[in-house]
Amino acid sequence: MAQRWKHRPAGSNWGEFGPDDQRGRMNYVTRDKVLQGVAEVKEGRTFCLSLPLDVPGGNVLNPRRFPPRLAPTLRAGKANFCFTLSDEHPLFTDVVCDDMVLLALQYSTQWDSLAHVGGRFDADGDGEPELVFYNGFRAGEHIRSGPEQPSAEPWARFEGSRADALGIHNLAEHGAQGRGVMIDLHAYFGRARRAIGYGDLMRVMEEDEVVVEKGDMVCFYTGFADVLLGMDRQPDAAVIHNTCTGLDGRDDKLLAWITESGCAALIADNYAVEIIPGEPYKPTPHAALPLHEHCLFKNGIHLGELWYLSELARWLRKHERNRFLLTAPPLRLPGAVGSPAAAVATV
């Protein structure tokens, strides 16, 4: 297919993997990179890296996302839960449970797809900005909002909205498995609210002898998920919006390091990987989520948020290690812009 843009954003890699690429820097996670991850397995011990899917609880963390709602499927007008098949034939002895869920795909431990955040940018070079996503894919054509259906259930009012390009299924089909690298911010900054810039990051990495190489999936342990778990699904807004570290997306040196490192993904146990600026911070138009813009929109770097990294981070520090095999497939759900991450680390 012909290239979709005449101009690409400054600091972006659009076109590096071809005009049709929808996987971004996961292309760096090659067969050799998977083998590097496998080579980090010494003990055969596994760590679950996902929170329960009903954590954080409520909608304080994000007012547009609600906890999952479980319900049984129906069978002959009855709940298909503890359903005795003898109701259908007296000789059947089976008892069946079968259920369904209404799930906000980015409520708890999640992957962001490259369709999650785009930007207003003059990709055509005609002086008028378009609504575009990574590699020039267009809003309304490749990522589209469905027509409003006012009479529908609230969750289905815009049913039909979907990412025909850049959806999370691209990550699933590539295989989200390779070498993970842990950067333990919590060990140095505790639960203090702090935007981590290039200087702080380099100091932590030097102290812990952390090296990030091309194709690595980089994890940041901040302790934020521990705070959520301690609130038992009743998060306190005053606490969760003022605790723990996150990356400083306003730091150009940090963004340059992300580019130069060749990392395939950035993953954190906090809400957004970055500390979200509360107010505009430039006199000219700019992204409200600068790290998301740099990673998802410009460079095709997937983001993982609200992961559970605590036990793994503690074990790695105790054993003076920071690398592991990371296996973290999202749902292979065509058209979705995010997905729960069923993530496992093996050491």
C-alpha cells in the first residue's frame, strides 16, 4: 500500500517497518530476542504480573471505566449456572456453569494498542492537521467511531466503534513474549509523588547495573499497585492521585533515551506509566499525554499499565538480577484498542 503521509511527526519512526506496519517496535522482538528471554530462566519460577481484573474498584481512578460485571448466560430462560442437565433429560447427571462479562478493556492490568492515542498533525503537508495515528493511519477511515444509537444500552450507544488498523490483536498475533528488564524506582523513591526524568532514571540504572537493549520490554516498579491492593477495591482519590512515581513525559532527554534505547515496550504498575501533567506546560499546542504521544503515536511503542510487579521486583533485587522472560499476551480481540494483559514472568 502507498505511504499514508507526506510528513511525519518530528522524532517519529513512521515508515521504518514499512507503510503497512501495525506492530511498531514489537518488530524488534525477533526470534533471537525471545531466545534471550528464555536464556534468563534459571530457576523455573513464575510470577503473576496482573492484578485481579476488578482492581482498583469503583471508577475513582478513571471516571469512564467501571469494574467488570459478571453474569450467567441463559439456558431455557434460566441462569446457566449450577444448571442441572437433568432438567433437559433425566438421564444426564451434569451440572453446568457458564458466564459472560461486560468489561472495560483498560480497567485493570492492561496493554495499550497503537490505536489508543493519536494526534492532530498535518500528515498531508497541506497546512491543515488531520486526526492520525501511528504510521499515518486515519481517524474515521481506519480507526472509527460508530454512529450513535440513543435507544441502546449506555454501553452500546456507539457500538460499531473499532480500530480496523492498529488494534490490540496485532500485538497478540505477534506474540508478546521476550526479555523483560526491571527498573526498581520504588527502591530509591518509595511512594513519593515524583516525575522521573532522565537524570533520576540514569542514576537508578547505574546503581542497579541495569542495561536496556534493543527489543527489551522495560518494566518500572513504583509501588502504585501495592497502594491500590491495600485499599481493597475502595480507592481514595486523594491518595491515589498523589502517590508514587511515574515517568516525566515532558523531559525531552528522557524521550530521546526511550528512542535511542530501542525498547519494544514500556510497562509500569502505575496508572499511565507517565505522570500526567495537570495543566498545559507549553505556550504552543501540545499533547496532554506527552509520553503516550511519543510512544504510541510517534514510535509504535506499546504501553502496559497497572501491572502487578511487586513480588517479581523484590525477588529480582534479592537475587541481584533485573532480567527475566516476559510472557504477556493480550486478548486476540480484533478492533479493540486495549486489552487485559495475562502477564507472567519466569526467572
